[in-house]
Amino acid sequence: MPNPQPSLDQITALCKRRGFIFPTSEIYGGLHNCYDYGPLGAVLLRNIRNLWWDEFITKRDDMVGLDSQIILHPQTWVSSGHVTAFTDPLVEDKVTHKRYRADHLIEAWLAKHAEEPKWQDFVVENLDNEQMAEFIKKHSIKSPEGNEVTEPKDFNILFESAIGAVTGEKSKVYLRGETAQGIFTNFKQVVDSTRVKLPFGIGQIGKSFRNEITTGQFTFRTLEFEQAEIEYFFDPEQQDWQQLFKQWQTQMWKFVNETLGVDADNLRWRQHTDQERSHYSKDTYDLDYRYSFGWKELWGIAYRTNYDLKQHSKHADQNLEYIDPQTNKKFFPHAIEPAVGVNRLALMVLTDAYWQDTANKRTVLKLKPNLAPYQVAVFPLLKNKPKLVEQAKTVYDHLKNHLAATWDERGNIGKRYLYQDEIGTPFCITIDFDTLDDESVTVRDRDTTKQERVKISQLEKYFQTKLG
């Protein structure tokens, strides 16, 4: 079994203390479900984005990239079904009038009764609004404030906005609820401009927005988030969708487990129930991660059939059929969609890497070097010794051209080590008085705390071996 997961409070505290994630607009009291990424968090997100793009777009001959707009023509969301079907079950506290998701209130109740055998395999996603209303009533489930709640009703989570300068002449638009629709509406232009042939995929990374009801759980559920989505198009008469589906599942698992270095014991697949599955999907699985607050969705994969292309072709009165260059057969390709929130990947990585080293009284982020904001930190042993500082600067200036390096001369050497451990820096280099005589430095390993002497001339080669 894996080690107990750190609590959300521990992760939140570390993120704020060390500049990974801040509450947005905190000087004004903050804003529910909204967070800013600080200096280290911005680098972590960038590293995750780059790894995803490199693995799923750059290195695959059957993939191309896209960057579509956040604001699309409003008819896009009518055609896709989001205007009517993109909903969550909402209840309202009858006293405070605060709103909550009914399924989340039921999940919280079930967590308190988790030891009772009859509730251990209970699946909330199987319940529709009427069944949730009956469950809430039967078990006297209250709001977090202890008050009765209204019966569940559908709440559309698309963000509405408007364009235009004059009141009364503005046009209603929506902030996109997913990046996928920009892929579908650009399908014909991508085919015509690149001459890609089936099977092929289109991927993009970008911001999406959802008017979430539930607050809490840090960055797991936010109003604004970043998605990395792929639509992989194919001819169902030529390829077995189930085989393609499994291939993508394997690739997703490999990315999380191997590329991001997440413990496989904290991962699982879960198939959506008929009640839970989206209106456009024939089959959907979630790759779940085991947080301290339970198993939660990390990455979804859905077989969308040809629903979206047919819908947009019909509503836009445009022919979005694909023409097979060999047979001239015209048809709407089917699509498999792996879609992940980059912010959820970041929260997962921080959670999985968090380690309390009780023997050495330190907190460590065991981030893989490809994710760590800095791969090496360079110190002079003492900052008031000009020769040490000069030599350390020379080493730092050279390494920063080859690695993600940082300079640190604050406090004593022990405190610098503890700081770098906590932000996930894999190696620290100390320039000491012996360096001035033998041109070697002390390299300390984050995870083991072991130290070894390495010649300055060998540092670049040494880290190529250590960092890969």
C-alpha cells in the first residue's frame, strides 16, 4: 500500500508558503474557486504542458496541434448540446440560500457512513435528480450549515457573457466550457490545410470555464482551468473503436505513471454509469487519482462517435464530412477524446511528491527532475567570502545555460538545503573552501541527502547522467 496521502491543508500551506499557488485577489478577500500560480507554480504548469504537448503532439506523426478561441460563436454551444445538457444537480440552503451540488452533499454523507457495508459500493452517479431528492429526504441530509435544502434541479454551468458596447445591443456569448468544440468547428479547415489522413488527431491546450456550484478542495475544482484535449478521428468501418480506446488508455496511464512519476497504487480506471455519461458519449472512463479526500477524476476518455461533427454540420449548414482520398467515400469520422485538466495534473503531482521525512525533520517534494521548477541550486558556502561567491557565480552562470538552475545564498547552508528540498530541487551544489584548491564541489541529492565531490569540469556530464 502507498504511504498515507498528505491532507489538502498540508498541500495548500506548502503551495502558498513556497510560491506554487496563491488565492486569487487575496488582498480583497479572495474569490471562491479561483487561484493564481506563483513563480514556482507557473514553471510547474509550463513543464506539465510541455511534456504533454511533446508526448502527444510533437512525437506522434498522426497528431497536429490547434489553438482555438475562448469565445466561439454562441450557436456552437447550442449545436453541441451544452446549452441544454451541460448541467449539475443544484440544491439551495433554505436559510442561507447558499447553493451546493446535491451529489456532493450525498457523497459527504456517505463518507461519514463508509464503515457500514451497505454503503461501501454505493455509486452516487447512478442517481438522477428525483432519486437524489428521495435519498436526501430519507436520510435527512442537510447543508454544511445544518439547514434543510431544496430539491435538486439542473443548473447550467456554462458562463454567459456579452459582446458589444451599447446596452441593449449586446450579443450573448459563452466562455467555452471545454476546448473540444474549437477542434470540431475547425475540423474541415485542418483537413483542407494540412491534408492529414485518417486516423489522425487534433490536440490543444487552453483555458475553459465552468460556473461551478461547489467550493473547496483547493484547485481540484475551479471556475477557470486549463484543459489539454485531443479528438482522435477515425473510420469505424476500418478500425475497432474499442482497440483504439484501449491504446489511448495505455498512453494516458504511461504519461501519468512514467512521465510524471506518479505512484501506480494511487491510480485506477473507473467506467461511467449510463446515468453519469455525457449526452454525446457511447462509453467513458475516468483515470482517477487517490487524494486524501478520496478517489477523484483526473483524466477522462470518451468515445464521442460522430455526434459533434454531425451536429455542427446540421446546425451550421456546412458539409463537415471527410472524403477518403483512396475510395472517395464521404462520411463523418468518429472521435475518441482523452481530456485532462492541467491544473488537476499539477495538484496530483504535488500531492504524490509530498513526503514528510521524519528522520531528518524535513518536508520534501520528490518531483521528477523533468517537472521540478529547478533541477539544481548553486550555493557559495558563505556569502561574505568574495572568492567563494565569485567561483559559485561562475559555476551557476555556466550551468544555467544547460539546466534549470537557481542561485541561493540566503541563511545558513542547512536552511538552504531544507528550502530546496521543499520546492523539489533534485540537487544542490555547494562551493566551499576546498573548491578553491581542487576545483571540485559538493553535490547533494535531495531524496537521500547523500553528498559527493564532483569536479567542476565534470558537472555538465554528471547531471546529464543523473537527470537523463
